[in-house]
Amino acid sequence: MIKQLVAYAVLSSLSVAAMADEASLKKAVEAAYPKFKVESVSKTPYPGLYEVFMAGQIIYTDEKMSFLIAEGRLVDPKSKKDLTAERMDELTKIDFAKLPLDQAIKVVKGNGSRKLVVFSDVDCPYCKRLEQNELSNITDVTVYTFLYPIVQLHPDAAAKSKAIWCASNRVKAWDDWIMRNQLPKNAVNCDVPLEKVGDLAKSLDITSTPTLIFADGKRMLGAQPYKEIERALQAAARK
């Protein structure tokens, strides 16, 4: 019993020391880079190496911050796994259940059993490529498309988004635009959630289109090949 208590005390002290190291390192990084928020600091499995998640990326350092490794990849030499990519998936996960899907265009393909969210700019060529070349090859999925015009790049995208959203059949209007480059002819006014979607994208640190979000909270950037999207859908369905 005494040995168990001693062991517990040692483990507890080590845990407290690790937390203290991480807290002091967080303060040091924030002091050196006051413009950036440090989301988390954690010790890696490798001696003396810490992971710092800030400004949407992972950097590595030691407990004294005597060096910084930015834009580098931590790879396990035995398994060949990209540990940085795995950690980024975990750190940037989104709570799918909390997404306001009523603010998105809902398209059901096949039985619609799987779920996928896409942030799309109507004038983004990669968004059209995603729909035309990749999502067109995937079935049994419900796709929720958030219209997210990036006006700095596409000044007409907001007006086009409003026309599509306010159409009597916005699913058809979206398909007509994305597949045939045709907007609804009779423009009408309605409440369009563009500002709300913009705020949502900002809160989720979504800065480019297309951005895909799967039911397990993982995200994918760009018009990736449909086989990669299918793999991600299958992985999300298993969880």
C-alpha cells in the first residue's frame, strides 16, 4: 500500500511539473509573439520536444524556447506516419452537431446516409471543379453547402449567392449555377444568411474555398480527388 502511495505521489508530481513546464512555455511564446494566440502547448513523445499550436499551425520547440521549428513535419521513423498531420486533424476538429445546417443548401444524393459540409464561393473555380468532377462521383451522401463569398477575390459573388439562396428552388438554382453557369432569371429578395455564414467561417478559421467538413469533425481543403473524399466519408461513418 505504501509503495502504491509513493508511486502515485511521484506520478502526480511529474504531472504537475509537466503542466508547469507547459504553462511557462506558453507564457514565453505569447511574450515573444504577442500578436498570436497560443491555443495549446503539449509535450511530444520525444524527449525535450514540445508542440505549440498557434495561428492555425503547429510549431515545435524545447522547454526553454531556444529554437523554433515552423512549417516542419514530425514523422515517426518506424511507422512513417506524419504525426504533425494527425495532430492537426485533432486540433482543428469541428463539432459537426453544432453547425447551423439550416443556413446551408441541402442536397441529398442516393440514400443521403452520410453527411458532408462544404463552404463554397459561387465564383471560385475550384469549388466548381469540386462539384463537377468530384462530388458528382459520390452518392449516398447529404451535402450541406454554405455559401461563403470571398468578396476580396470575387466582388460579384455575394449578389450571385443571394440570387441562388432566394430562388424558389435553391437546390435547383445551385445545380444550374454550378453545372451550367445559369443564375435564376427572376431575382427576389429574402433573408440571406451570408453574414452569419461569414461569422461562422471566421469562428472555425475557414479562410479558403472549398473547405470540406466531415461528420467526424475533420476538414479537407481544396477540390481533392473524389476517391480521397470517399475515403474520408467512409472513415467518418465508422466513428
